[in-house]
Amino acid sequence: MKKLLFWCLLCLTWRSYAQQTPSVCYEIFVRSFADSNGDGIGDINGVTSKLDYLQSLGVDALWLTPVSQSPSYHKYDVTDYKAIDPECGTLADYKRLIAEAHKRGMKIIKDLVINHTSDKHPWFVEAKKGKNNPYRDYYVWLSPQKIDSMGVATRERTGDSWEITPWHLASANDTEKYYALFWGGMPDLNYDNPKVRQEIYAIAQYWLKEVGVDGFRLDAAKHIYPDWEAEKCHQFWVEFKQKMQAVKPDVYIVGEVWTSADKVAPFFKGLPANFHLDACFAIQKMVNEGKSDGFVTKLLNDYKAFGSQNPNFIDATIIDNHDQARIGTVVKGNTDKMKIAAQILLTLPGQPYIYYGEEIGMLGDKPDENIREPFLWDVASKDASRTKWMTPQLTTEQSVMPLAVQQKDPHSVFQTYKKLIAFRKAQPALKQVIKPNLAQSSITEEGILAFVRTHRKGNLLVIHNLTSNAKTITFPAKEAAYTKVKFASGTTSMQGKTLHIAPASVVVLGK
């Protein structure tokens, strides 16, 4: 009887968590999103002013890039973890944003940067004074001889860090170097030091308890420990989750673990959600080449790996973010291909994240500033919210139609996102987040991506035409029962077991 009661409680807890888990998330690079006070810089109040728009789009949660006090434009090098940078607003502004978001049923996810601090953080200012300083051990220091003997003086450039020489001198006379994976201005913290852990746990708990955020996006989660101590990293996140759940049992946590899916899997022990970078790059390739290339098989293999570590894992799916070339640039401005990418993202299992501006087809490429250009709310003469902190190089009114224009165009990229989000959230088989529900389809035509979203309330067959040509598909026996068109983004017709699907479109069928 006790065992039965335990499993009933576990089931109820899982269902409660599943119901609270956001269905569609949206990443905002705050500096570029919306300006509320006319200084040209996007701010917290600007985000608040656009909540009605985001709600109408169908967004359930907002991931805000850092607004903590910082010397940089991007704020990923923090000097005070509990302070809001004045150019972004105030703590009162942040609390009001949370309150207004909650009124609309939306969650606020704080970007928590705890892999490193700024080299101007008071901890590091003290640490670099010498070996005897009490803050020295807040960071990772080694002698040049030790670094060489370990063979870690250099590293290969990776997607999340182009730094190949991660050891740096704090001063010319120092006998040790400090570890800074991203660049010398971002020294890595030493999580072997219990004091560092307690400092960081207290900071994170402050944002949950005192400020009221709903959870965290964990920046550089893979690098809490250097790569040669990966197991310690996995265990740290288990402890972090426990500490956060102690003050907020339903805390939402998503990690940035920029590596292959097999190496992401162990992070699910502590991080309930992780971004699926392998899937992101596979979608980009698939959209550009017009070939499915065994995509569903790869996903199922990844799910198996993730589930082996955490059966209730959340697959956070993206087609780009603030560190990657925007999908619009990846596909060379082809709006049909932008729509294909959106269609795939919003019909796959998991928890989709939309990077601000993808819904209007913004462009962006390295250097990073050009991936974070101002959102185009309206034509310039009517756009009081448009930020002006930089002169955009790629997303201009000559290359991208502003939101206000696209809202009036039934065939715009924006309308593709809006319709698909609404459809996704109305279909039990599509909106399931936890325990990704995906099955192979026996449809194998060239240029077609097909899969089944399984659900006790009814399965759905999803068919994407990845090409610029109309396709005719004769259904195999396994798919013959799918005769009801639930959604179609282009001209589609069913004649018996034959489907005619428009170019660059998606069709969703039920039985």
C-alpha cells in the first residue's frame, strides 16, 4: 500500500510539473529589444511594454539575457550579481516585469552567469593581489610549469569559445596564471572552494526568493569545471538543483551545454532541460540542403541517451541564438527556408525557444554585435521603441519588413510563427514537453521530413516539404489512416491515400 501511495504521489508531482512547464519560450537580448526612455538602449521597462505582444504571439516564458551590473554591452561579465545595471533599469523595474508577466501567465527566466565573473568583480580585484589574499582561491590559478605538465596550456577552438590560450597573467610579476576560458576579462570561478559554492547558491536563491524569477538559464554550464574534470561538473549541477529546489520546488532550470548530444546527456542528471545544439545544426543543414538525412533516427538516439540520465528530461530546441548566425542569414535571406525552419521547430517534440526577431526574419552573423541588432517594431518614422545603441549592418528596413508591416501580411514570416504556435498549443500531441513523443514514419520520399507525434488523445502525422517544388506522396499502409488535414501552411489536397503538398510547407494530419 505504501509503495502504491508513493508512485501515485510521484505521478501527481510529475503531472503538476509537466503542466507548469512552459510550452513555448522566447529569448530576449535586452539591449536590442525595446527602448522605454529614449536613450537608444533596450531596457527592462521596454520588455514590460511588449508583454501584450509576446502574449498574443503565444509565448509562455521569457529568457532575458543578463541585466546585472557589468562593464560590457552584453553583460556576461558580472561585477555585482545582485545589482541591475543602471542602463537596463532598476530592481523595482525587474520586479514589475515579473509581476506583469505573471499576470499574463508567463514566466521569467534569468540568465545566470556563474562560470566566471568580470575581472573587475571585487572578488577578482582582491584575488589578483597575491597568493595570500583570502579571495585568491575563488578562482583557478596554476603555475606555468604545472600547466605545461598537465598539457592544458592550449585548447581547440569550440563553438562556445574561440579562446585557444585560456591561461592569463593578472600582472607581469605574478608566478601563477588564472584560468579564463572565454577571455582574460572573464576569469573562471573555482568550484572546489566551498565558499564559492555558498556565495553562488545564496545569489541564485536571492533571485528566486527575494526577486521572484521563475528559474534560470545557466550560461556556459559545461564549463563550471574545466573539460578534464567533467564528472565534477555533472555532480555540481545535481547539487545546484537541490539547493534551488529547497527554496522553490518548481524552479525551472535550462543549461547551455555546447557539445555533442552524447556529452550533453550526463548533464541531465542535474539540469532538467538543456539546449539541443546537435539538433539545431541538423535543422539548419536540412533546411539548406532540402534533405531529411536521417534526422528522426538521430533525434530518437539522442532521446535515448538523454532519457538514460533523466527519464523526465526536457529537450530545449532552437534554430539559433545570440551566439550563432541567425537562421535568416544561414539560408541567405530566403523567407521560404526561414518558414521551413520555423515549421520544423514548432512541430518537433520538446520545448522550442525563439530568439527575438526570428518571427520577423531578422538577419545576423558574426561578429556577435551583428547577431544582436535592434528589433524592428515599425517603420522608422513610427518606431519609438526601436533601440539605437548600434547601427545595424544586416537587419534594416531594406532587408527585413518591420513587425507592424508583417502583421498585416498573411504570408509573412511572422504569420507563420503566430499560426504555428497557436496550433501547437491547441494539439495535445504537439504541445507535450516532458518525455518527447516521437515515432518514425514510413514515408521516405526525397525532400520530405515526416514523423509521428504520438499521444493518448490521438497521434498526428507531420509532413514537411523541404524543397521549393510541390510534392505528391502516396501513403504506405502504415500511414493510410491519416486522412484528416488538421493544419496546412500551403495549398494541400488529399485524394484517397495521396497527398499533394505545396513547396516549403508543412501538413499535419490526424485519423
